[in-house]
Amino acid sequence: MQNARNPFIVVEGLDGTGKTTLRKGLFRLFEGLYRVTPLAVLTTNFLDASVAADLVEGKYQPSADNRYRYLAAIAADKQATATRLIAPSLPARPVIADRWLLSELAFFAVKHDRSPKETYPHLAEHLDVIPDLTLVLDISPEAAMERAAARSGDATRPDWDVLDIQARVREVYQTVTDEAAAYPALGPVVRIDAANDRATVLHTAWQALDQRGLFPELSE
Amino acid sequence: MAMLLPAAVRRRQVFQRSGRAKEHRVVHGGFGGVLDASHDLVAPEEIRTVRRQHALLHVEVFDPQPHGELVAARPGPDAEDDRGLEIVEALCLRWGRRPDADRGGSVTWACLPVPGAELAQHDRGADPEQSCEAGNLPRPVATMPVHPAPVPFEGDLVPPSLTSPPTLYESWEVLADGLHVQRLALHLPQLHEQLTVQTAGTGITVAAVVARPAEAPTAQTLALIDAAGLSAWVDLPAEHGRSDAAVSPLASAAEDVHALLLPGVTDDALRGAVRVVAAASAWWVGAFAAIRHLGVHHSSLTPVKDTVGSDTLHEAVRVVALGTAQRVLAQQLRHDASEEAVRLAYCRAVTEGIVIEPTLPALLEKLGELRLVDLVTTSIPWRGRFAKYAGGTGAGEVE
């Protein structure tokens, strides 16, 4: 399983599906076993200060008035993240993103009633970095919310962290991943049953990456 | 012929009976010369390292020829040459080659059990792995290639410290290992003085918490532990553990980790290695708990005046055992990553560490004392693992 460069990996899924655990698990797998320390980034990293206010307003006070500014701000932030963090890092280390395009497509579908196919070109148009693999953690919204509620320290939003919204988000995930070819900027997509225990989820992700040659050669 | 290598090497009388690894450099014939004493030793090879550790012997031979691809020899029936590595393969548990960066040549190494040697350090009776004779040696991990065409072949295992440069974290791990050894060595007299008293606040006698771990390592288990860099971790409990005490009351926490990680794993050497390092983890926590009252608080560096509970020590053992077990699993996977059960075991160790991470700050506060805190903080991957080294500290700590 020799690869020419390091992979860009995206982890997607509802709150409570185990994205953080999987991201940390992959991080430790790369660092502890494959001896390369990944860079972990978020879907929004505020690297373009000129759109920071739009990012905050668009996420927490979504409205018809700010939705296009928010979409443009997300696109600008992703371009900045790709240009300043992801692309420069890949020659040296893997990059793992906690959410990326899929979450944004779902947000605009649920909050602004825009189909993923409408939103997608705005986000992907100037994005040169494509994930080598997008891992989607899939679980029922009920189970996800139950898990998320058991965690401490997470801020919950009444207009987002509710069952009907999360159910719609999951539907978007499924719709998009079912026709992933229409969204090439997502890269290859693998859905993982997040109802399994943590170790099995990590093991499944490991296998998915391994099958695509996304790990470096193990060396003693 | 089968016994020639250990017999010949024994004649050099370069072993130490101590359980601690000792290195010696003796200029002499190479593997071929050692293996077949009837040969003239025309090749300017040398045995550069002979190291004994319990019932395990580690031999290295230097060859000044440039390191290149090793091609399987196909000697004729009467040929007197080209059989060296076949014999090494037959006699040894593991072997391998690496380039010698300093001298430009090549080093071939081998790891083999010493026939007739007993696990004197552990003194636990006969171990069937130690009655090794030709033909019933533990199965080598790799086999010689038999392809008709020359194929590259580099042996089966190269000690990690001798191959690719270590990552910074691996180097910090080595420093942390040394720190714990240093602290134990510094406080052995006090540890022995404490043997008749209770461990403050736990109701457990010191002699019990430093009971010698019960698991008897086999030669293959020791080879894996050695490759994971954990020889001292198991040697010192074997050397300083109390033989007159029953099983440590902390041992159950170590056994829990073994049971948690290894469902489905059938490799006896790996299972044994995880069990041994986990049991040793209980011993280290017990030893540092026994001298805790002599230490200082990890942040204020003032003498500790409180006590620590048995439950807290069990928690500490669980964390430390998880970390050392993960190191053994990683070593096994670097050697052979094809076994899904082992990969899943490693995933269990990783995800259990992620689950434990949020509880660590509270555990560290309960432990309080610097040596115990360092033992726990450096044992598993978490955000605070090597913070002191990342800040520029070398290895020293207040002692």
C-alpha cells in the first residue's frame, strides 16, 4: 500500500455519530503506527478575516437576506483553508477535516431550501483540493441525538439540534452520497455504520483507507 | 551444526548473567564463520554486538560490503558456502539486515533463544519454550525465499531504533521510559524500606503492590517486548518484584486491559507480550505508589501530604497498561499488519484511549505526586502526553 503523497480525508456525519472520535482515532493511527502526524482542520477555519462576520451571522442567524453572503463566505474560507493549509501540508502529512462540503450542502438544503445541486457549484467552483476519501458516519437521528445529549460541553441550537432537522440533514447526506458522482469535489465517499462500537468504526475506516492505498508503508 | 551458533557464541564468554542487557564488541568472524568453525575466516566480517537478555540472545554481524539487495542463494548439495542465512533462519526466532550508516557496510542481526537457559530472573519453573532444539524451535516469522529467480530479501524484523529515524514522539517516549527507570533506581532503597508498611491510604501492603508479576515470558514474547522497546519495563519488576507476596491487588486492572483488547487475537506470543507488559504496568504503579509519600506534588513541587486510594491506583494501572499494550500492538502491526484481529485490537486500544482522555486531568489530580503523574501522563497518547518535552525539557526532573 504505497502512496505517492499523503491523503486528504474528510469525516462527515450528524452530531453524535462519532466524528471526533474517528478523527482522533485516525490521527493516532497515522501518528502512532505510520509515524506521520496529520493536520486536523475544521470545515470552517476563519482564515479569510474579511468574511468572518458573514460566517458567524450566516451560521447562527440564517436568513434569506444573508444566505448568499454566507455561501460566498464559506466558499472563500474553504479556498483559504485549501490554499494555506491543506495543499501546503499534503506533501508532508495527511490532512483530516472534521466536516467539509457535505455538511454545507445539507445546511443550505435544510435551512435555505436550496437543493445540493444548486449549492454545490458555488462551493466547488474554485476549490482545487479534492478529498481522497470522504467518510460518512451514518446512524439514525434518534440515536445520534441521544449520544450527543449524553456529552457535556456541547452547545445545542434549538433551531438545529432537533429531531426533525437532523432527520432532514441525514436525508440530504443519503441523497448526495447515493449520487456521489454528481459531486466530484467530495471525492470517493464511503458510508460507515456508526451504530457499531468505536473500535469497529475506526477499524472499518482503516480498511477503507487501506484499500485505496491511502496509508504510507509501515516501517519497522 | 544445529547447535553450533549458540555453542560458538557461548565460547566467547561475552554474556552477562544479569537480566539487564549488556553490549559487547568483539572482533571476530561473521555469521558464516561462527556457524561453521571449519571455514577459514577470510571475510573481514565481525561480530559487533552480542547481547543477552534472559533466555534471549541478540547477535549482530558487520559486513563491510555495501548494503544491497540480498539474493537467496541456491547452493548445490555439496557446496560448503551460501548456507549461512538458511542456518540463521533455522536457528533464530527473528533476523534481519540493515545498512550501517557510519561505516558504509551492512549489519545482519539475529535473535535466538539460548538452549538450556532458564528464566532465572523470573524463577517460575520450566518453560517449554526454553527447551529449544533444532527442529522444534519456535516457528520463524519469515521463511527463506525459494523462488528460482533472485528476489530481494531483508529478513523479518529490524529493531525500530536501528532503521528509520524515530519520530520526535518516539524519542520522547524513550526519554520518558528512561525517566521512570531513573526514578526507580534512585528510590530502590526507600522502596525496600517500605516493604513492611501499608501503602498510605490504600490498606494494601507495599509488599503486595510490588509483588513480582506472575506471567512467565516465553522467548518469543520477550523478543516482541524487546522490539517494542519495553525490555526494561518488564525486566525491572522481574528483578525487584517481591517473590514472597501473592498476586498484586492491582493486577486485576492490568488483566482487564488484556481482556478488553485481545478478543479474537490468537497469536500466543502477542497475547503473552500484552499480558506481561500490562502486569508490569501494575507493578510500576504499585512501586511508585509505595514511595509516593516521599515525593512532591506534580505542579506545586511541594511535599505531598495526602493519601491516594486503591480505586485511583486501579485507574492509573488501567491507563498505563493500555499505553504499554498499545506499544506492543503497534510493534506487531509494523511487522505484520495483515491480521485483522490485531488491527481491531489496536483500534480498541486507540479508541479506549480517546474515551479515557477526558478523565485524565481528574485522575492526575487524585494521584497528585509527580512520579505517578508522569508515569500516567507519558503512557498513552493524549494532548498532555509529552508537554514537558515539547517545552524544551530534556529528561531531568526534580529528584
